Amino acid sequence: MKMTIRSFHDNVDLELPLHINISFKKVYDLFKKYTDNQYETHPFHVAAKNMVEEIDKVPELIEGFSDFSLLQKYEDIINLVLDPLFPEILTTNEIKAATVPFSFTCFKFTERFENILNNAGEDYEFVVRNFEQDAMYIYACTLILSSIYNYHVDLKRPFYFDIPDKTIDLIKHYRVAFNGDFMDITPTKNAPKITEDDIKLLLDNFDNIDIWREKFPPNSYIFKGFGIMNLFDVTADETITSIRDNLVRREDDSLTKKIRDNLRDFFLIKDLKVGYSVFDISNITDGKVKVKRSESIMLEQETLITCEKYFCDHLISKIFRETESIVISDVSKYKDSTGGNRFSNILKNKDIGSIILIPIKTDMSKDLVLLEMASPRPYELNSVNKQKLRDIIPVFEAAAERNSEEYLNILEATIQEYYTSIHPSVKWRFYEAAENYQNALLDKDEDAKIEKIAFKDVYPLYGQLDIKGSSLARNTAIKDDLTKQLSSAINVLKEACKKEKLPIYDELMYRVQEYLIEVEQGIKAGDEVAILDFLKREIYPVFSHIKEINDELTQLVDKYLGQLDNDLQVVYEKRKDYELSVTKLNDKLTKFIDKKQEEAQKIFPHYFERYKTDGVEYNMYIGQSITNEKKYDSLYLYNLRLWQLQTTYEMENVAYNLREKLPHDLRVASLILVHSNPLAIEFRMDEKQFDVDGAYNIRYEIIKKRIDKAHIKGTTERLTIPGKIAIVYSQDKDANEYLKYIKYLQSRNYLGKVELLELEDLQGVSGLKAIRVEVIYNNEENSKSTLSIDELIKKL
């Protein structure tokens, strides 16, 4: 029988700083030792003498050879030499082979190792995982540094073989341990002398293989000997590592499939089913659990489970209350013992014979993650092999805790974005303050407190597009709806009088008519509530009686009730049209300015906030303190002002072109407030929003709140009217600046006639002036392309 030689498939071209010579000199020297007469009584003495005599016949075994074919030529004597290192009593237990280091060429195997390789299949290549030829070269160099120069560099790294086992259709993983007691390294005459400076250079240049080759040229050292390679089955450890890696990476939607494949290998069950569910157990005291997420093998479409109707008392107690794992080794037996609850019926219908349930409760939330592993066969999952999961469960617990924390962070981010958002332009300052506070806590600063967020010397820009006549339109809609509802109620009562002569009908009809007259004369505060309360208290009980008189009146009452909104129980037609129109207009305008804001931030980072009212209102602040990324210049303020005027014109067109598509015709009036002096803004912790800081700056806020109600001086005409943009200012230089912008937009046929106006004095504010400019509307189909930021900057 020829000696089996298995070699790493790429080693033909393997280049090393070592010239490899297979030699058994160290084993020979050990045998030689026991041939001495002083060991004459030693049990190894005779055998050693015979072994030395045999080895002496083949001097190549001592001197060394690099022709691997000689391994087969001297197969018998090599087997004889290595037999003491491969005791027969251990050959079916150890996974061991004699090997040529670095090349992974193996030439003597234990019986167990041979069986493993034979079961791998004919197409299996004896390949080490993650082999890197350059890294192997450097590893050989570090071995030379240790052996020749006594400089130890720790580059030890584990090597693995992934070997399939065809008998169970599973890839097993083996870690390699090398024994280097049987080798020697000596330099050739061509080997460069390595200095301390060379070593420092090498230590700083692991990735530069050319330097290593320069200091350790190929074949510049002689290797003599062989190695012993021991393999250890680490399949279970690799499975745990793979599960951990998959849970950490979560690269795609196939996580459950990957974990299932891992656990199939772990349990050696190729058709193992794996699933999970996430339960909200905050109401477990009421006997109910909510299913939040599920890729379950035992649940169907349930989103809320009443525990007692689904599980048995034992499962409820162990899983949801005590958070302990459960194994049902025989589902049929469990079904009989419970009398066939819903849980056991589902398991049986899904051909599940045995199942393990592992509950994991997270500290971050009140959720419980339930892992499910199921086999089609009874007792294949049992209380014994469940113990194998002891090393895996902590991995799932850590992943569940991390996922819970990440999910809460996502919810927090969602709240921040949609409810208490911090504008991206100033978020850096909040992070800075938070970091300073946390560092103070870490330094155990007893006076640590969160610092105030303020930005000094910023220039404000304010604008609004207000829906004109919104209060009147809303009142008119309320009046029309109430008129319709009261008229319908009168109609029902009139018909009831014809069928049943009762004085109460006439009295109620009179009271409804009184309310109708009041509504037609004009809605006052509280009228709507009073009328609806009267209808519910006085009219609707009578309507219940009227429905019982005959089918005709029943249909009439049902027709009246059919007009009412299901939730509000009032006629809600005109108001619905109005509110739908306002909502659509607001949504269109806010989406437009939000998109334009992304472009405006490119001019210079600035703070922006907007509000939905009956229209859109927004604030902007620009200045050096807002950003730490770019140097501020007044040019950026001028650009932003021109951008604001341009955007206001565009929003006017958006609102104008939307009129025909709305159930209720709405017009907007635009206003821009110019303020030339810098001010300070501070984040109010209690209100969770920015506000101007300082008594002097309060005047700006007063103007903002009152300016849209201002009249032109000496007249009763309001400043803000549909079809025109009003620009309010207090200094003539601001007017000159905006007149330049207007002139440019007039050249584009965007704006028309200009009015220069003085405004009436407001409470606490006087001396304000305004430019009012006509908007030239364009149909959507014929609208001109809007100006780009580059065009605006170029114009300036």
C-alpha cells in the first residue's frame, strides 16, 4: 500500500524564504540517544538500536530531501520512524498527520483523519481556509527571526480546514494546531544579515511584501525537518460564531434562513424548522399578549393572543412569566394531555413532532422574543440536546438586547424627525452640548448641567403665505352645514305632524326654526355647540319615536341621519370641502418650500423652521454661529434674500394653479419681513423650540405677530392682498436692495407693478414701510423654469 500524500492545491507555486527539506534527524537523534549502553536496561534500548540501523541505511532521511516523491519511495521506513508519534491505540481518536510546514503537504495520517478525508468525497480539495500566499511568506520570515535572531514576533493565527462529511451532508470545521519540535532552520551563505534597524523597518511594513522579500530572499534559509499537524473539530464553535456574525451583520432579509441553516448544522437535522415572534407582554396580567413582529412556525395571522385560549397553563407560566425554555419532545402526547388546545392543533397540522421554545426578555423594552425550533419527528428535539443551546442562547440574548436598543433608537429618531425635530444645520451644536455634558458626568463633575444652546449675531428672514378670508370662509361653511342640518330636521318634523298630530312636534319645529333664523343672521361663538346639544338632547329622542310610526318616516329619519358625519354626528359637507382645500393647499406649499430649502442650504447652512397655519409661515436665521463648516459673508445673506423672494413668487404660482383643483376656491397673500440688524436666538428647553433672545430683539417678534393685519397709512386697505407680495422694511437701504431684486425678476416677467407704501403705526411699533409688488401668474403648462441657485448668485 502506497503512502497517502495530500497536498494543499496551490503549493506547487508556493514561494518561501525557506528551502524545504524533509528530514527526520531529530527523531533519529532521539533513537540514537537510547542506543547508548547507559540505557541498556531501558525498554526502548533494543528497539532504538534496530531503528537506528534501519535509518542508517537511508541517509537522505537524516540529511534531508526536497523531492516529495521520496516520501513514497521510503514509505515503509518513514512509517516505522513515525510510528512512536502515531500510537495505534489513539489512531481512531486523534485527527493527526505528519506534514511539511507552510505547504500543508501531509504524508502520514491517523485512521480517523483518513476516514474524515475519505468521507469528504472525491471532489474535495485539501484546502486551508483563507490562505494568503504573501502572509504565509511573512509568517515564515517571523519564524526565521525567532529561530536565528531570537526576536519573537507574534504572528500566530489559527488555520482551519472546512471538510464536508458526505455521510450526514454537513460541512465540518477543524482548527489546526502545529507541533514544530522536529525542525531546524539555518541560514545559507546568501542570507542577508538582519539588523535591529531592519527589524524596525519590517515591523512597520507588514503590507509591503517587497521589503520582506528584500530582507529574506526566497530560499535564503534551509528548513530541515517536518511538523505534526493536529486537527480539532470546532464545528459547534464555528456554528456559534456564524450565528453571532449573522446576527451582527443582518445584511439582508435572509437572516432567518441563515440562522436556520446554522442550527440545522448544529443539531444535524437537515429539515429543522426555525422561526421567531416578538410579543408585547405589557398586558400579560390581563392574559393577553400582542404579536408585534413574526416569522413564526407556530402562529398564523394572529396579532393579539388570549393566552388561555391558545396555550396551556404550563407554557404560559414558563414562557411568559418565568421566561424559561420549554421543550415538547412529543407533540402528539402533548396534544392529548392538553385536550387539543389551539397551539397543539397548529403544531400537529404543520407536521411538527417535537419543538423547543426559547423566550428572551430584553431589559430595554417590555417585549419578549420567542425563538422556535421544530422537527417533524418526535423526540428528535428533547431535553438532552436542548442543553447544547446553552452556549448559543447568550448570543441570541445579546442580539435581542441590541436589536431592542436599536429599535428604540429608531423610534426615538422617528419622534425627533416628525415631532420634535432639530434642524440639521444646528444639530452639530446639540451634539456638542450633549457630548460636553456626558464628559462632565464621566469626570464625576457634581455641578454638571446641560448647557444652553444659543446662536448670536444671526440675521433673520421671515415669510408667510396666508390664506385670505379663511375665518369668513370657515364661518360660511359652518353656516351652510348647520342650515342644511336644521332644514332637514324641520322637514322630518313637518312630515311627522302629517302622520301624528302631537303638539310637541309643532313646539320643536318652532325652536328649530328659531335656531335656523339665528344661523342665517350670522354665526356667533358658541352657537354651533348650543345647536348640536339641542339636537342631541331634544330632537334625536323624538326621531327615535318617529321611526316607529311607519316605514315612510323611518326612511325620512334615516335619510336625515345619513347626511351626518359618522364621527361628529353633524352635517359636515361644506366644512369638509373647505378643510380639504386648506389641507391640500398647505401640503402643496410645504412640500414645495421643503424641497426648495434643500437647494437653499447650498447657498450657506442656515436654520429653517416652518409652520402650517391657514397657509405657511416660516423663519430662517443665517450667520457664522449657525455653522462650523463654512466662513460667513454678507453675500450669503443677499443670496438668501433673493432666493426667498424668488421662492415666494413660485409659491404664489403653486397656490394660484391649484385653485381649479380644489373643492373650495382659496387665495393666498404673501408677506416678507426684512430685518437688517443681527440678533440672537436661544433654544427654549421648556418649549423645545428656538426663540429670539434679549429684550431689544423682542421687537422683531412683535412685528412678526402684528404685521399681517397692518393697514396702509391713511386708508382702511390691508397691506396683504391676493395677487401681490408685500415686503415690509424699516430702513431705506433695505428697500433699495429689494428693488434691485424686483427689477431683475421683472426682467424675467415674474413680477409687475411696484407700490411704495407707508404703514399705519402698530401697537408698540411705528415707522414701518412696505414694497408691494404685483405677481404675474403663469399656467402650469406654460410656466417658465424657475431660477437656479447658480443664476441667482451670478445675478448678484
